[in-house]
Amino acid sequence: MDHQLNAGHAGPERDDRISMLGDSVLGHILSFLDTKEAARAAVLSSRWRDIFASARPDKHLRQCDDRISMLGDSVLGHILSFLDTREAARAAVLSSRWRDIFASVHTVSMEEPEAPIPEYDDEGYRCRETDPKPPFTALVNAALIARSLRPAAASAPLRALRVAMESYDGIDAFTVDQWLTYAMKHAAPDLKLYLRVRRVPVCSRPDPYRHAVPVAGSDDEEEDDGKTPVDPEGVDEDDDVASSVDEMASRWWSRPPAVYTVPRRLFSCAALRSLHLASCRLSPPEAISLPSLQALGLTHVPDEEEHVQKFISACPRLADLTLEACATVTMLSLLDNTCLRRLALLCCHKLATVTVDASELRSFEYRGAVPSNSFLAVRGGLLSITSCKVDVCAVCLEEEATTSEQLAALSSFLQPFASTTKRLQLRAAHMGSCFVALPAFQALRNLQLFGRVPRDGTGTDLVAATCTILSQAPHLELLTLFFEAAPPESSSRINRQHYSHDRKETELLEVHNLHHNKYDTIDSDQLAAIPLPPCLRSTVRRIKLVHYQGGRAERTLARFLLRNAAALEKLFCEFSEGPLRTQKELTLEMEGWVVNEKAIKVFY
């Protein structure tokens, strides 16, 4: 009996086997706990009283849970450089440790937000802002000055300056000049500059409200002769003719917007590696010296064609060139740019001929109307393009390019890229409609189709066009379909200024494109007559459906592809914004279409 009692009394001590470990081992174990939790172990027993001292190698780390603050200033500045400048500046108020970190930030990136939708009172007057914000130019000035406020050491060299303004006034010219001067003065060896002084749409669609046809019998029906109606009762015969000064003052809204001209010293910045200018005038000097410039982007540049050509030709190491909405350029020669690897010509509607040295060119991007056969002239050997993007801009054509002449011209334009292109992106107003006469892309592995799909259509034409395109890519492995949303209807006049005031908040929240109607039947008989592309049966491994909305035509296309993709390994589907219940219904429907049961299916 006594033996049993003694055994029972000694049992708990023998069960506490962790206390039998050495102090160094126990201290190492406590180092993985929070400091407060590790300190509580000291009151367990006299055995644990001195264990906390064995964890002193990590004591400082345990007492300072903010381990990121222990990093060096240069490391913290590099981390903050990936954030927006406003977010990076907020880190200065965290603690005294972060007070001077902003001086180590090597990238200043600021974009002026769009003006908020104005609010109106019940009488239709615009409400005043209760908390007006400081001008955007003042915020950029403050960000650049903050980099020079470090008392102990000099600020880090500036590697990138990105400023995007919403609007520009002539009085801002000196301020913008100061930004560029600061960037060039504190430039790192690989300086990148991005400057947009005004937000301008690249291609402006015709205003549906300007030429809207009023409904017969409505109050808006009136004779439109292109003149402003005059109220006879408001005309006083005794009034004198207004002076020219009064006319100019009354027509201030019709004045052309101010144009910013970049300083000439920018054209001799040896550290400049990348430059993108939007809505700026170049006016280049006679002597241009940009030995390090490798990437150049020009958007809405109003200079004459000679100035643009001179600027581009003076960049011998240029490897990346983007011209966007340069309305004055009609001919372009890139024979002096022998290092060019990427060329993007976007909505330069008057550009008729481009001569390029193709020895290093690997990526080509085009957006605009259907080009002519003589649009691209190649020198220096055959094209070796591996990535190609073609966007048939519906704004330029004002209608779909479906005539036989346009389809033949587009096929002839793409023929030089067919033998080497591995990644191809095709975009049109309606998905695939412009590309049914493609040449054979033998090396193509990645195909992306962008465009709108009619919600209420049967989808037969869409499936036929997609199969025609796929038949020209016999070795395709990845197919991506991006279903773009249809533009908003503009059948009636809408007062856009009072849009947010007239519509209820619940109506705005309920607007979405996701749709599913289980009663929309898919006609399989018509699809049976469509030839099946060979790549869909054997080589297509992955299919991505982006912005899937669940309309009848989209469901018809998705069902056809998934039921015939025997080699499919992965399916990615990104739904359009909408109710979760609708997403689940579309997910269950699509999972039943996949013919390969082992395929990985990802829906989000």
C-alpha cells in the first residue's frame, strides 16, 4: 500500500519531462513564443525561474515585435518605393524611427485622382465642398521636398519620377519644369521619367447625346439645323454690338487648352533610361544626346512629324518604342534604331508607312484601322516576332471590319508574323469577327481573343468564328477568351451631371453583367455542322475564361470548347461581378461540361 502511495506521489514529477531538458534547450523553445508568454513560464517553478535568461540571444527580437523597423534605411526606402508616394509618406508618422525614411525612397509616383461626381441640392445647385483638398501640384512639391529634409545624410538617388495630372494650366509650367529639373539633378544612373499633364482619351467615340434622335412626339423633338436657337424676346434692337473683348470673355470655354513644352535640357540627360511623355510638346533642340535612353513612349504629342522623327532617330540604343495617338505622324523611319526589340503603334490614324530594322525586333503591337499592305516595310532581314498584338479599333472604323477586302488586307498584314509568333492577342469590337481569314500560325502556343459577345445571340456564329481561328493554330496550348462588357445604352438623353443625384444608391449597387438563365437552351444540332479544330482535340492544355458573364452565346461557346477539349489539364474561369448564387449556378454548369474528369478547375 505504501509503495503504491509513493508511486502515485512521484508520478507527476516524472511526467514533467520537459523540465528535465537543459537550460539552453528550454530557452530555445521559449524563443519561439511571444515575449509575454515566455515570461509567464518563469513563475511555474524554481526550475523555470532562470530559464528566461537563456533566451537572451533573441531577447531584443522578442521585446521588439516590429522587426521590419530593424532593417536599414536603404532597405526600408526600397520597400516603400513600391508604394504610391502618398502611402509611403504616411509611414513617416509611424514612429521616430520612420521619420526620415522617406529620404531613402528612390521612386516618386503620384497620380491625380479624377474629380468626384458633383452633388446637387434639391434645387439643382451644385453643393460646395466642405473639405477642399490642396492642389495636386502642391502635393508633388511636398513629396520632392520631403526627400531633401534628412539632416544626417543625403537623400537616395532618384530612380523614377512618375506624375500624372488630370488637367494642366499655363501657370503650372514653371512648377512642372522644377519637377523635371529636380529629377535630372538627383538622378540615379537609370532614371525613369513618366509625365502626363492632361488626361485625354486616346480614341474619342462619337458623343451619343450630341446627335441623338429625339423620339417622335416627345418634348425634345425639334428641328436641328446646326445653329443655336435664339429667343426673339431676348433680343434688344437698341443694344450695341458686343466688342471683341466681350466676345472673347464670353467664350472662354472655347479657347484651346494650354500645351506644356518640356525643357530642352531634358534632351541631354545622360542618365535617362526610360521616358514617357503624354500631352506634352517636344520642340527638340538641334543637338540631342540621350546615350542611355532605351524606352520611349509618346502619347498625344502635338509636334510636327519632323520633330518626332528627329527625336526618335537621335536615340541609338532605343529598344522599346510606343507611339500613341500621334496625329501628325504620317511616315516613320526606324532604320537608325538597330537595337529596337519592341514596337507599339497605337491609334496613330494618319500613319501610312513604317520602315523598321527587323534585326532585333521581337514584339509588335498595333491598334487602329485595318492597315494597308504597304504599312510595314522591313529592312535588315526577315521578321522574327515572337509576340504580336493586333487591335482593330472600332472607333476608327465606326463599324465592324467584315468586308472581304478588309479581311484580306488584315490577313496580308499578319502574314509576315505567322511563322515565328508564339503569343498572339487579337482584339475586335465583336470577338473574332475580324480574324476569320488568318494565315496559319505554325509556332503559335498562346492565343488571346478579346471582344464583346451578344448576350441574347445563339452563339453559333461565335463558335464558328472561334473554330476558324483555332484551325489556323495547329499547335496551340493556351487559349484565353476575354469577354468585354457591352457599352451602356444611350437610346435616350441623360443628364450626366445629375446622374448620381437622380439614381438611387441601391440601383447602382445592383447593376452587374453576370447572368444565368437555365431556360436558355443551347442548340447542339447547329453546332454539329461546325468543323472541330485539330488543336482542340489534341494540344490545348489550358483554357482561361475572363470576365465570364453567362449569356447564352458565351455559354454556347464555353460548352463547345470544354466538351471537345480532350487534352484539357486546367480550366480557369473568372466571373464578372455579380451575385454569389449566380456564380455557383454557372460553376456547376461548367463543371459538367468538362470532358476530362482529371482536369483542374479553378473558379473565382
